[in-house]
Amino acid sequence: MATSEAATRGVSGTGATSAATATAAARLRVAVPSVADRVADELRLQLAEGILLPGARLTESTIAEDLGVSRNTVREAFAELASERLVVRHPNRGVFVASLEPGDIHDVYTVRRTIEVSAIRGGGSPEAVAAVRAAVEEGKLAAAANDDEGLGTANQHFHGAIVALAGSRRLNTIMSQVLAEMRLFFHKATMDANFYSGYLKDNEEICEALEAGELEKAADLLLAYLDRSEDKQAEVHGE
Amino acid sequence: MATSEAATRGVSGTGATSAATATAAARLRVAVPSVADRVADELRLQLAEGILLPGARLTESTIAEDLGVSRNTVREAFAELASERLVVRHPNRGVFVASLEPGDIHDVYTVRRTIEVSAIRGGGSPEAVAAVRAAVEEGKLAAAANDDEGLGTANQHFHGAIVALAGSRRLNTIMSQVLAEMRLFFHKATMDANFYSGYLKDNEEICEALEAGELEKAADLLLAYLDRSEDKQAEVHGE
DNA sequence: AATTTATCGATTGTTCAACAATCCTTCGAT
DNA sequence: ATCGAAGGATTGTTGAACAATCGATAAATT
């Protein structure tokens, strides 16, 4: 059973919602995530970690039991995940972990090309550019430490920072959702030791061009990168 | 009460789910919208028509009664609308019709510039270009008939067709969500007789450039259009 | 034997009712 | 007038129930 070990932790993290914590949260106007949100978070985590593989069925009752919440709450969490395309609803049949088909892969990269290239063409504020640089350095560090997983997240930070150049809240969330979709496939299993390592130099070059204000060059490099990346993906997964 | 007259129709549209209809649907594998979906549709309609104005509060119980459904179902519909940003959840306070602030308007236009301009730069298939042309003609027709509302929808079809040039399912849904967000403000009240009429010629020009394969020119025209449109919006709605 | 038709079990879709938690407002005290 | 304490209303969450639907198994037909 996929969600087995989650039973012990439950949806905790907030653990016992003591009165003290609750009032403190209210006073500080800190948004306390609802139970449904925490369930969605837990599932998102399991999806990202590859515990739940594409195509797997998510049964309401079992997840409700495993996480110690009501079926209705699980249902709300499902709605959230479905809106992010991480999960697909088959009416009267259940929800399944989304599985990207070849066409979807191309589609995702189309979105990325559109948003990322446009963002980098816009330049962005010095702080935003600094964030891109930071992601590059983060990647170098991870590479030095032979931290494959860290390399992956650094790469995602890099592309997130690129989109952030545009300074648009909506584009940011769109991008993070797209990246979440892709994470369904970038599991440890999928990526071998030097899956990302080749991209390190690309990121560096793109960042340098960006810092130098050579936006068109940066855009071209990024575009080439994305095309190559898509090819690699199409190669690995089906067809 | 905002949802008053909806009480009579309820969430109908499927009306009596007769056995005949149900089995026919099953045989034809036609996806029958769930009750929650129909509730969401009804609310989306009321939002688009300006029956529910930005900032208005949506109380679960009253909507549940008005539409003759359970509170839980209304809740699911809310989740759907919230994921589309048509509605905002204030934890423990309720959901409210989203109201775009000046910053949001700029943000929305940033998304549109990113996606639409990129799409038009890509060119697109002949059929996709034909769809753009069709939207232009639709607008002319509406203008000839003095149909302001038709003019508005034609304009939306035009921009939808532009995005469709990219042939990306995800970009299409993103665009339609953005347009839905904007509809919250383009009510009959907001637009006077010749609000869209000025855009007719713009659309025509853009379409012609597109048909002629002058993609960069088309992109420039579109960009100028969007900038002007944003200014106009910012002018109307507080600074 | 292969295909169709019933039957059954399991799961989803939806409703209802209850309760705790939280917020807003009103009221009262200082 | 400010502050704080009830009170009421609404949301968040649960639990149980039931109809509708699907998939698979078993039976019946050709």
C-alpha cells in the first residue's frame, strides 16, 4: 500500500492544535493551513518523492484512514491536487496519479518555453537577477558535494528564478505548478548521476549573459537548453 | 440576495436524471458533470453576468439552500472556483468574489503579454489562423448589429484564438482562466457603447499581419494593443 | 468456445446532522 | 472612549448513511 508509512505521522506537523498555538496564530494573523491543505501537502510530498507513482489509484477511504481524517476532507484535498493536474479524476471510478503522455511532455515544454523565454527577455530587477545567480551557485555547491537530489532542486530553483524575473505572481504560480507536474517524472530512479550535471554549465552561461544584459543571447541559450531537455525527456519516456 | 432568482432553476440543466438519460450517457461515455461542477458552473455564470459583484460574500448555507444542494457540495464548488482565482477564501471567514486590485490588473496583463505575444510569434497552423480570422469577422458582425455584448465575446474569442495558435492545451486553459478573471470587471456596466469598437480595427490589422506571415509585425501590434488596453483598465479602475 | 447478460461487491457521489473552532458584533465595565 | 467579555453566526471537520455507478465474476445464450 502506497500510503502505508504515512499512517504513523498522520497529517501531523501541527500535531496537537493546542489552545496556545491557536491563539498565537490568530494574534499573528498567520494563516493556519486547513486539514485539507495539510492532506494535500502530504500527498504532494509523496508524489514528489515517487512514493505514489503515475497511474496509481488513490482510494478515498484508505487515505482517509491512513492520515486519520475524514473522507470529505480527503475529497477536498483531491480537488486541490486535481486543479494542479497532479491527479486526474475519473468520475465514479476514482482519482489516479497523473501520468504525462508524450503529448503532455511537449505541452509542458511549450509552456516553459513561452514563460521562461519571455521572462528572461524582460530582464528583471537586480535582486531578481541575483536570485538567478544564487540558484546557479546552489547548483555548483550541490555538484561539489555529489548531492544529486540537491542538484535537482537547485535546477528547479534556477528556472523558478528565471520566471520570477517577470515579477508576476500569476506566472510564478503557473511555473511552480508546471514544475510540480514535471517532478512526477524526475524521481531518483529517473535521473542517473549526471542527469543534471550537464545543465550546470548551461545555467552558468545563461546567468552570465543575463547579468551582462545580453538578454537576447540569454534567451537563445535558454531556448536551446529547453529544446535539448525536451528531447532528452521524450527519449527517456515513451516513444 | 444575490442568488435569489437562481432558486427557481436550482442547479437544473440536467433536470430529472431519468434512467434513460443516465444509461445513454453511460453508453456514450459522455462525462456527466457532477453536482459540484454544475454548482460551480452556475456561480461562474453569475460571476460573469455581474450578478455577483467583486467583494461580495458567498455564504455556504444560503447558496446550498438556493441551489438545493448540500453544503458539502457547495464547498467543493468553492474549491474549484478558488483554484481559478474567481473567488478568494478567507479562512474561517468565508469566500468572497475576487476583486482585482491595481497590482492584479498589471499582473493579468503581464500574463497575457507573455502568452499571447509568444503564441503569435509562433505562427500556428492554417486552421488556427483561420480561427483568428473567424473571430475578427464575428466581431464585425456584432458591431454591425450594435450588439455590445456580442462584441465583447467576439473580442475574447479573438484573443483565445491567438493563444490557440500555440496549440497547447495548458496554455489554452491558462488563458481561459485569465479571461474569466477579467470578465469579473468587464460587465455591461463597465463598458460603454464603444468600449470594444476601437479594438475592432486593431484585431483586423493583427489578423492581416498574421495571415501575411509577418509575425513580428503582428506581435508588435498585439503588444501595443495590450499596453493600451491595460492603460485603459488602470484608468477606469482606481489608479 | 465465445459472446452476451445478470449479479454482486466495492467505491464514489451526495446528503444530512452534529460539533468544535473561529470570527464579528454587541454589550458592559473600567 | 477604550478595552475586554459574552453571544451569535459561520466556517471547518467529522461521521454515518444511502443511491449511483463501475468492474469483475458468474451464469446463460448462441
